[in-house]
Amino acid sequence: MLAPNSSPDRPVSGLVFPPVQFVAPVFLPGVLPVCSSRTFMNSIATAFNPGTAADSALPVGIGIDGGGSHCRAWVFNARGQVLGQGQSGPANPVGGLTESFAAITEAAMKALLDAALPQSMLAQLPLAAGLAGLHLPQFYQQFQQWQHPFASLHLTTDLQIAAYGVHQQQDGAVLILGTGFSALASVGTERTELGGYGFPINCNASGSWFGLEAVKAVLLARDGLAPATVLTQLLPDAETSASLANQYLGQGPAVYARLAPLVLKAALDGDTVALRIRSEAVQFVETVVRRLLAVGAPKVGLVGGIAGQLVPLLDQSLPCAFVANAGERGSWCFLTQHLAELPA
């Protein structure tokens, strides 16, 4: 974990729509939505009180980190320990609101199952989630209509969850390189957000971008308009240009992101085209990191599957590092802000 800076990150105003609480762009403590089981929620408040001996087997809530390829869920006890975890498909509402609802619910149910807890506890536990795509205003309004199965629902962006996971509520910056790309610098009361507008228009250096660049490179190589590449053999359904185009035309970011490991492997094996794609990604990431530092961030934490592959290739003079498990830690940090509001 990157060492936290001593200056606190002061939240700005948010939006609240009972019974779903929205946090945009950062969390502001407010009135907790009415829960379906007041007695059970009071027991959670008692367990969360640092002055009591909490039962380590008692779940207090569910954290969610929902991206463009996966939605991950954790059931936490009062100490922030994970009792169970689950994973489902894409939770970015840009790819479909119904699919996002289903992914969140499925991941939460799997986490309860992993914790050997009944699925009926969904209605008794608060859920705090950070979702990709939730910075787009229309999805706040659409989520307001969701008749969710949880005791209460608290939402922010995956970017904010990552920031909590990397720097808690201190000054710093985070850069997500997963299925998509987005970045956030928080310095005092100032926030600078970069990217996050989605595939294919704004996904540089992300998994979906790597996949898209690979498909483009293979199609050009087959037409003799670009250098030959081993990606022609590695990409599935690439027997002919027509079959490749048929496979990927109209596909979403998660499908393209599955090709990213093939590009990175080809780069490690010395393929010229794959090396060029990776080099472009590294240059872009360095540009983003320098931009985040320029607005005052003392250091930058990089999260996501692609970030872990690119960090070793970055300019070593840059104050940045790869941070694992930021989603888990960030969703717990976000959840605790709501647990702290529960009446004793």
C-alpha cells in the first residue's frame, strides 16, 4: 500500500435518493436509508462499535467492486475481515442496466454462499458498491428505480472505491487499467478526474484497448498494409479476415479485453507489432501519471489487471506503484462510512 499523505481528503456534496444512496462524485455522510430489519441493523451497529467485542463470524455488510469484465463481492465482519467472496460478470451499467443489477446480485449471493450464510441475508445486510460507468449522470437516475434485494444500497464509482483502497481518504491519485481506463487525483478539496468514458472512444492502455488494437493489427497485416504479426495465429477465429471481423464486430469491451493477455504474451516473446502496442500503452500511462502529479498528487497507485503488467515498464523515476486488492480494501472503507452512521 502506498503511504498515506497527512492531508485529509475533504468530501464534497453528494446526491441521496432513498432507499438507494448515491455518492457523486465522492461520499458525503448523510441520512442512512431505512433498512428492512431494524433489529438486525442495530446488532450490526453494536458489533461495529470499536468499544465492544465483535463476533468475528457476524457479517456486517457486503462490498462490491464492479467493472467492465467482472463484479467482485466481499462479505465483511466488523473487523473488516472477509467472511466470503464471490464473482460474476460485467457490472458496468453502460453495458446494460439489467445486466448490471444481475451481476451485483449474483456476486453478493455467491459471497454469502462462500461464507456459508443463507441467501436470505441479502435483505438484512447493507451493500456498498463502486461501479464502472456510474459517473455518467443518467445511470444514477436509472439505479434509483431498482427494487434491490438488500437492506440498503450505497453507490459510488469504481474509481472512488479504488481511491479509498489505495489512499483511504488522504491526498493521492489512482489510475485504473482494467477493462477500461480512468484516473482520479484528490488533493485537499480539489479533484481531477481523467478518462472513464468507455470503449471504444476512451479506453487507452486498458484491456479492451489492447484487444481492439490486436484485431486491427491482424486485419491490416492480412491485407498487406501493416507488418506481419504472431497475433494472426494467436487470436481465436482469425483463420480469415472475414471470420475475425464477424467475431468481433459489435462486441463490447469485455470481449476485447480477453485478448489482452495474448498481446502481452506476444510482446514478451518479441513480436514487433505486440511490442509496439505495449509501448504505446506504456507511453500513455506515463503521460497520465505525469498529469496526475502535475495537479499536486504526491504519488499514484495503479490498479487493475493491465496495470500490474505495465508498472514494471514505466519510468522508474515516477512515484507510482501497483496496488493489489484495492477493490476489497476500498469497498470496506466505503462500507464503514455507512456502518458508522447506524444507530446504536
